[in-house]
Amino acid sequence: MQDRETELRRLMIAASGGDQPAYVTLLSEMALLLRGFFRKRMLSVPDDVEDVVQEVLIAIHNQRHTYDAGQPFTAWAYGIARFKLADFYRRRGARGGEHIDIDDVEPWLATEDHDVHEAQRDIGLLLDELPVKQRDAIRFVKIEGLTIAEAAQQTGQSESSVKVGIHRGLKALAQRLRTQS
């Protein structure tokens, strides 16, 4: 999943820079993912899946300037997809005279993939508040799984500096989370 996220993010960044073939590839890949996403959530209305996929692709196109290249692309795209799905059910409920409670729709809107990307985004935002040395040490060792030696090489720090950065950074994050609770 991480490889797909990395590739889609790369395509979006390239497309934002004017790379037309990257943009075509991005939209094609997203169409495939969105079809699967909506098929699972629109079992009672499978004929409408393609319409909602197209609405999301149009929204991605129209809102592409709001994408932050520092954040996961799929979390951003699936956020748009969730809103379009809610819009679809809202419109459907209004036309059919039936009321669809958001609590009934919510299980279809939430996904494990989205939750993972939201968590990654939240962790990224927290890490961004740390000094660079601490942030990089935590990212490389605790998130990307590099060894202390590899992280030291990547950051240009000594191994002991990486260890200290991790310790101090985690301590600062824990304190920040305690004060926010």
C-alpha cells in the first residue's frame, strides 16, 4: 500500500508541475481505486458507481491546487471521495423522499486505508512541530525502520546524536499530547 501511495503522490506532484502524461496516469489509477472503494460502499446501487467515480475525478481536478505535497495523496483523495459519497446519498435521499441518517452512511464512509492515512498525516503534523534533528531521527528510525547507523548516515549526525534526538523528540511529543488531552 505504501508503494502505491508513494507512486500516486509522485504522479500528483509531477502533474501539478505540468506533466500531462503523469496526470493521465494519475487519473487512470485513481479511477481504478475509486471503483473498488465505491463498489464496496454502494452495493445497493451498483449502477451509480461510475457516476460517483467521475464526480470524484472532476473534484480532484478542480481541487488539485489545494493538495499539499507534504501530505499523503490518498488521504486527500479519499477525503474528497467520502464527501462525494455523502453527497450522493444526500441527493438520493432527497429525490426518493427517504431520509438517510448520516449514522447509517458513516460505516461506508470510513475505511481502514483512510484511517491509516489520517494517522500518518496526524503523525506528520506532530513531527513537523519538532526541531529538524529530532524529527528526522524519529522519522528515519521509528517510522521508516532504518537502523541508528543508517539514520546517522542519512542525517549527517553521529549515532549518539540520533539516539538523543529520538529520545528528546519522543519525550516532547508525549508532553505535547499530555497537554492537549
